[in-house]
Amino acid sequence: MPAATVPADALSGIDTALADLAVTADQQPRQLLLRGAFDNPTVHSGGLAVPDGMLAVSVSMRVPAQVAGYVQPGSTVAVFDTFNVAEGKGTVPAGDGLASSHEYDQATRLLLAKVQVLAIGGKGTPGALTVPAPAQTQAANGTPAPDSATVLVTVAVNQDQAQRLVQAAQTGALYLALLGNGVDVKPGTGVDNYSLFGGG
């Protein structure tokens, strides 16, 4: 790399001062190794680097809901929730899980406008952690259909966000959206079966 672009704390070798420290983020091949990438391993719970003042929360979601695998550690995402609507309460969750029966009105609303992804998959797994889906969603040959496998996504959230995320994970279905430059994601009433096509 051009010398003028190399950060001041870039390392040219590993010395003994780093022997008792841990790398706090994944390193890629041919990536510059910085002194700031090392820290005391006791600072990080279970080897996962959690930003100061934040909580790490993992939720399970289907692979399409994870933007087809394009969500990676370090990504910034918005979180949406689809749920059964409480009758007579507007577009608020009924709290009884997401039912697929046609007699239920369902709605989708923005849950969290901007959160950072810390990890994909479980500890020790090389990538997405997939598990078999319920029998009715299996393909004819008995293997999970591509859109029915699930993946664990761990995000950094504050306490209020953690409470909302855990509640939504228990009562609905979560969906992620990658945030592009300049996007302005705002909370709102969302859409339900009746307003999906602008019918009010």
C-alpha cells in the first residue's frame, strides 16, 4: 500500500506485548492488522466484541428475511416485524404468534430503524446456522426448502431495543433490510391486509 495511506497503528509484526490480547473483530486475508484490533479478552463476553454500553441479542429468522445472506457482521440494518393484529386495537400485535390462517388480519411495521449486526450463525459455526423447518414446509425430497431454513442473527442494541426485539421475536416474524446510503427509515403505522394496496 502507498506509505501515505497506512494508518499509524498498523503492525508490521506480532510482538510479545500482544500475546495476552485477543483480536476483537474478524480479519480478512491481506487486510492491514492494526494495534487497535487487539484488546483484553475479558472485555468481550464469550469472544464476541460488544460495543460499549450495548447488549448483544440473537434472534432466529428465515434466510430470505436475512436479505438472502447478504447481511454480514458489521452490516447496518432495519428490523421489521410481521404479526397478527389485535382485533379493534389498530395495527398492534395480538401477542399470540404469527398464524397463517386466512381469518387473521396481519400487519408489518418497522420495529428498529438502525442496528448493527455483530454476528451471523452460532458460535463455532463457519456461516449461517440452518436448521430443518417444520414438516409442512419441507421440499418433496425431505430437505428444507431454501426459504424455510433459519439463521441466527446477533445485533447490538440498547435495553429498550432489546426488549422490543425479544418481544417481537416471541410474537411475530422478523425481517431485516440492509440500509443504503442516505436512506431515511421512519417509524409508522405500517401496513396490514386491508391497506397493503392502498385501500385504507
